Amino acid sequence: MEIRLDGKVALVTGASRGIGLAIAARMAEAGASVVLTARKPDELRQAAASLGADPEGSALPAAPGATGASTGERPPGGGTPTPGGDAAHGAPGSEAGHGAPRSEAGHGASGREMGHVPPGGDAGHVAPGLETGTGGALPAPSGVPGVPAVVWFAANAGEPDQAEACIAATVARFGRLDVLVNNAATNPHYGPLMGIDAGQAAKTVQVNQYGVLAWTQAAWRASMAERGGVVLNISSVGGLSPEPGMGWYGVTKAAVVHLTRQLAAELGPTVRVNAIAPGLVRTAFARVLVDDHGDRVAAHLPLRRIGEPDDVATAALFLASDAASWITGATLVVDGGALSTPSGGV
Ligand SMILES: NC(=O)c1ccc[n+]([C@@H]2O[C@H](COP(=O)([O-])OP(=O)(O)OC[C@H]3O[C@@H](n4cnc5c(N)ncnc54)[C@H](OP(=O)(O)O)[C@@H]3O)[C@@H](O)[C@H]2O)c1
């Protein structure tokens, strides 16, 4: 059975690299039109180009009347990794009770929050970090019927008005949104829970937990309530089992598992909502962890290797497709068997 998404429109947050980009690639390959979103325009442009989009024409314009349109200029220093930010700083692998690390990478957040125009904000106000490609060599506004496209729109997953703007632009361009993948996440604090401060805790919740709800609300209002659809949330094995140093991040990922169930209960039968909980996956962000601990992690896994982004992407494609039409509220663990390794606790 070949899994296809022909005629579907998918939006992936955190899609400029890593797992999000792999999911976008699989969905585009399966015939979907795909909207890539993350914070940094340059990386999004490159990501879209890597999927075959015209680098000069892949920016998605803001919907008419939507707030959040920008000149496309990046803020001073925007996108520059900051300490505790997006620079790869792989969190040391966790111990699976018997010395078998199975943690995922630490996910840093940029210390700089991209600005945005609040609803009803000043017309003409520049929204740092939101590039919508005004002035780009864009294809016809509504796209060419039947021809899938890969486009991008810069937005912070933790900013509800940017979610609204991105999804409005998607519906303006494609007429609908069929698949929402809430993949972006952040982890501004690495260390014991006793050391996290209120700002770090709030930011983690804002992006990883509330962001998932906000994007789902926006998708529901703009398209899915009327046309149905699929929401897919990327959780983590860190939300299913304690991970040293990543406790609060894990709490938000546990919340995503329950949010997935709750949304499934509330949005059915129109919308299916599922989650994936990856184990350690080789992403750019996880490079330090993979380099330092990857072999040890792999040696303890039943499947003897750490994950690749495409391991998650193929699972995402299945859950997004009609092949999973009787699956909702589920969290699919994709971890090479990490959660099935003996704990050593008995
Ligand atoms: N890699 C692992 O081992 C692993 C394991 C379990 C779960 N996961 C989960 O998998 C998902 C993807 O992780 P990954 O490893 O692929 O990470 P990654 O390689 O660091 O990619 C993260 C992506 O998210 C974007 N992003 C970060 N913060 C954002 C924000 N506030 N708003 C919008 N976009 C944001 C980044 O682009 P910008 O910086 O331009 O925004 C980038 O596109 C996350 O939910 C993560 O928790 C990963």
C-alpha cells in the first residue's frame, strides 16, 4: 500500500531543519502542498529550496488584512544563536536506569524572541522575524490547482497571533489546511528542576505546550472545523519517562501527550489528533549528544542505532494519511526500543 497525500495541504512548524524538515519532505514527496514555518527566514528559504522550491519565489505572502506582515528584514542579530539558545549543545544522554542513555537532544531556544505585531497593532509596523516575502517572485496567489507547492512563512510557534497569520496565509494561498504538524519545541533550561527560573519555565510552556493548542485552534477556526483534517503533535520519550536535565521540557512533552488525547476527544469525528514520541534522533541540534553519547545509546537500544529524522517522518506520514483513519488520541513511540530497555529498577 502506497501512502499518498495528494491534494492535501500540510503545515509543519519547526520545519527548517531536523525532524520537521524530514516530515515536510516526506509529505511533499507524497503529493501534499507543504508550508514550512520556523523563526528564521534564511533557513526556511534554504529548506524550501532543498525540497525543490524556487528560492526566490517560495515565501508565502500574508493573507490580505492579516497582521504580522513585514518588510522581510531580519531584526538586528535575529537568528543568531545565543547562550542557552539554538546552538547545538546536546544535553548529556540520560541513563535508562542501567546506564543506557536514551535521552533525546536538549532543545535550546533562542534567547531572542522574535517580535510580532499584535492583533490590531500598527499598520506598517515591522514585525521582526516574520518574513512573508512581500515583493518576491511569487506564483499565482492561489497556486496552480493540482500542482503541489512548497512555501514558507516565518513565525514563532509560541506566538498565537503569528500562528493565526501563518495559517491565514496558508488558507489564502491554498484554500484549506488538511494536516497540521506541531513540531517546533524549545528547551531554554538544561539542568535539575530546582534550578529552572520562572522565565525559562514559562517560555518552555508557551512554545511546547500552549503553542500546540494555539496552532490547533487557529487551524480549527480557519479550516479544519469545516473541512476536517489531521493534527500531529511531536512529543518525546522525555514526556513518558524522566530524563536527567530535561525535566521541565519533559513535563511539557507529557502535557502534549494528554493534550493530544483531549483534543482527539473534542475534535472528532472531524479532526484526528495524534502524537509521536521520538527517542534520540540525529538532528543538527542533537549533534553534540550524538557525537558524545550516540554509540553508547545505540548499543543499549534493542534496534542498536539512534534515530534519523526520516524514522519520525515516515511515522508522521502514516499518521497523517488515510491509512490511519481509525487512529486518534494515540501517541506513537518511535525510539528504537529505548522505552523497552530493562530499567534495572527491579
Ligand atoms: N532530536 C531529538 O533527539 C528529539 C527527540 C525527541 C523529540 N524531539 C522533538 O522533535 C521536534 C523537532 O526537534 P529537532 O531535533 O528536529 O530540532 P532541531 O533540529 O533543533 O529543529 C528545530 C526546528 O524548530 C524551529 N524552532 C525552534 N524554536 C522555535 C519557535 N519558538 N518557533 C518556531 N520554530 C522554532 C527551528 O527553527 P528556528 O530556529 O529558525 O525557529 C527548527 O526549524 C521537537 O518537538 C523536539 O522536542 C526531538
